[in-house]
Amino acid sequence: MKIYNTLSGQKEEFLPPGSEVKMYVCGVTVYDVCHFGHALSYISFDVIRRYLEYRGYKVKYVQNFTDIDDKIINRANERKIPWKELVETYIAEFYVDIDALNIKRATIYPRATEEIPKIIEVIQTLIDKGHAYVSEGSVYFSVKSFPGYGKLTHQSPEDMRVTETSVTETKEDPLDFALWKTAKPGEPSWTSPWGEGRPGWHIECTAMSIKHLGTTLDIHAGGQDLIFPHHENEIAQSECYTGVEPFVRIWMHNGFLQMGADKMSKSLGNLVTIKQALERNSADAIRLFIISSYYRMPLRYSLEALDAAEAGVERFRQALKAEGKQGAEAVDADQFKVRFIETMDDDFGAPQAVAAMFDLVREINRGSEKGMDISRAQAMLKELAGVIGFTLQEEKKLTPDEEKKIEELIAVRNGHRRAREWKQADEIRKQLAELGVAIEDTSKGTTWKIAR
RNA sequence: GGCGGCGUAGCCAAGUGGUUAAGGCGGGGGUCUGCAAAACCCCUAUGCAGCGGUUCAAAUCCGCUCGCCGCCUCCA
């Protein structure tokens, strides 16, 4: 299996030393609900995780919550609620969203505020080793103390643009970043050897990943925006702390979601939340939309493409409903699995893997028309769909009463059809359509489904 | 200024040196059906932003040009 590594800029053979893959995916700062960009990232890595498991790896998947941060403090103050309440609200919302998107839960979801002792230990070690310094109650990492700084970004520190905001009185060098921030009056804080304060953003990921996964991770993933400074800083902190190189074997970054010309981001205010997206499209369609583009490529948000994905998902569902002839000549499904695996083995080529699945669908439908045995092929389609993370379930959220009424109308209509009373039959079909129900007359009887 | 990426049919999107340029959606024609729906069959890029170059061979490598985007500041 080959995976593209941001660090080397090349596809590398993936050879985890153990049977268990240690995977860390940067999580969200919980001060707001998740948006489509999060869905893109977390669905991409969910597919990767599912595929690794499909290939026989046990995956220990760690995803953090950043539950203390300037934005959390500010938002809580705006709403005049305790920061803890804000955090709990959005952690709960996070789970609602990822469950609705059929994203597998991580093995562990550590929270920054629950890892303070480890964070303090890491910072103290960095100070002791001369990689960090205390300044007015805060602690900063000294970038020039780590010669490898810039290796992930492929840029030397000298070439980095120094902006006004990065220059402060308390830092020795504009590139230095905070490990520990001293608390302002009234802010939530924890006791440390350097006074009351709270952890910086980058250090929490170092502390949490090392605590839960060890000194070297197999995969560390996140959005491309995290390459600099977040992941660059993590490498610096982690390798200086442990003395072990590499901190991460494979760095994976997903391409960004763009809204028209711009990227979707909180600061631009052009967000589509996951909840809004799910009101319009099924989780399967959102997933298909996302993975029909390669995970490292940018993806433009498009309602037209989402609706196209909805129709594509329906095609999968129909193929699972197709009828075959048990015991007849069977459709050969193995070739599609071979294609699926070949393409996924090459840096998770999901777009082509999905193409193989669509070809399998055509083969199932052909087999069905020809009266072949398609049961194994359908089982294969289900298997591959599971690897991608499709549910392929129809969203029939109707009450038993509603279903009964639909069945009754269909029975009446079929009475008219038998009597060749087409006008009346068509009238009922129209009635059902108005209820949002689409019907199909097949040789085996009439079936119905919810029309989107 | 530095680093990275993108430009392929009406739309989305694979393909990164060599058979007819995947797949989905949409569109057109046909089969089936009372009619639909679903499904199946056929068609829908002599060309991959443009211009040069390397090569027996390029969407694919190199150079230049044009257009677009991301990161260097919180962000998946």
C-alpha cells in the first residue's frame, strides 16, 4: 500500500511496524457547530481508516477536542455562559453530526483540558532541554533551537514572512510560538510551575498523541491548512521532547473545500453547516460527492454536484434491490474487488474505486436482466459500500400508519390496473407522488420508495 | 517575497509517457412497460487553458504565457 507523505512530498510504501496502525486526526475547536469542510476532512479520513481495517489492520484512531482556546473564551463571554457549558454543547453536536454522516467513532477522543498534567510535563521537559523559555508567565518554544524547523512546510525559517501580529514584546523571535499562555484576570486557568495559565494550541496535540499513541505515530492527518504552523510546530515540540525522529511516519493532508472562488471558513462567513447539508442531501450522497474527488485535491462545493451524487447513490440502492435467479450462472464480481483494492492501495484512490463499484452495478443489472445469479455480486457491492462507508439505506422515516396508507392506495391502484382502468390508476399514482412516494410496477409487483 | 496546488466533455471528476481519455450526473435515440418508473443497449472530449520544446510516442516530462486557489495569522 502506498500513501502520499506531505513530509517527503512523495508516495511511500506504508509499512507500519506493528499490526496496529497508530493514527491521529486533528479534531475541532469546539466553539461552534461543524461545517461542510469538517465533513470533507473527517469523511476522507474515515474512508482511509475503514480501508486500513478492511485490509486487516487494527487501527487505533485518536481525535482530539480543543476545548480551551481564545475563541471558546470569547464566545462564552459573548453568550454570558460558562466556557464549560459552551464546550459541552458543541462536543455533543459534534457527535450528532459525525454519527449522522456515518463516520466511525474514534477509539479515543481526548480533550486538551483533561491532559493538563501531560502537557505540563512536556513543556517542562522542553524548558529543561533548552528548547523553550519562560517569559512573563508564558512559555514559548524557541524555533531556532530546532534545526529541523520547516521540513514539513518545505521552507526555511528565514524565508517565512514575519507579520506584525507575530512580533510581540515577550517573544525572543517572531517565529516562536506559545506553549503555555498566562491567564488574564477572569479567564479559565490551570496551575503550572509558571503560574496560572492554559496550554497553547500546538502543544496539546503533541501531548495527547504521544500519551495515547507513543513517540512515533504511523499516520497523522488533518486539513492542508494545518501544515503550517500547527503540524510544523508539532514536529518541533514532539521531536525535541522525545528525542525520537520521526514523530510521524506519514503526514496526510486533505485538500480544501472551496465555496465558489473562496475557501469555506469561519472567518469568511460562507459556511454551510453539516446540519444544513443534511437537510438537503442524504449522508450517502454527501459522502459520494466528497470521495468522487481525490482527497488531496481541492473540492468546490456545488449543489448541482451534490444532487448528481444523490442520483448516483440511488443507483447503488437500486442495484441491491435487483432480482436475480438463484443457482443460475453467477455474475463474476471478483474482478471489481480486485480493481477496488488496486486503486485504494495506491494512496486511497477512492474516485476510481467508486468507478469500479459503478461498473459492478452495471454488471449486476445486466445479470439481473439476463436471469443470472447476482446474489454474490450484490453481496460484493454491499461489502465495498461498507468499506467506503455508504449505508445505502433508504431514508423512509414514515410512521406505520403512513406506510399502511401507502400500501392501501397501491392495492386499490392495482385493482384498477387489473380492470384496465388506467385513468383511475394514474390518478392514484399522482396522489402518491404528491405524498412524496414514487412507485415502480415490476413483474414481481409494485414497489414504492420515498422520492427526494 | 517564500512555499504548495489547480485549469480534462453541458456539470462533477479520474487518468501523470504508449491499446478506443475511467466513473457519476445531465442530454439525445432505442428496448421493456397500459403509460410511467427502474433497468438495459447505442450516442454525447480526434482532444485534455495557450504557445513552444524533449521523445519513435505527451493530457501525462521541460520551459514560457494566461487564468484560478491555498498556506506563510485562528481554521479540517
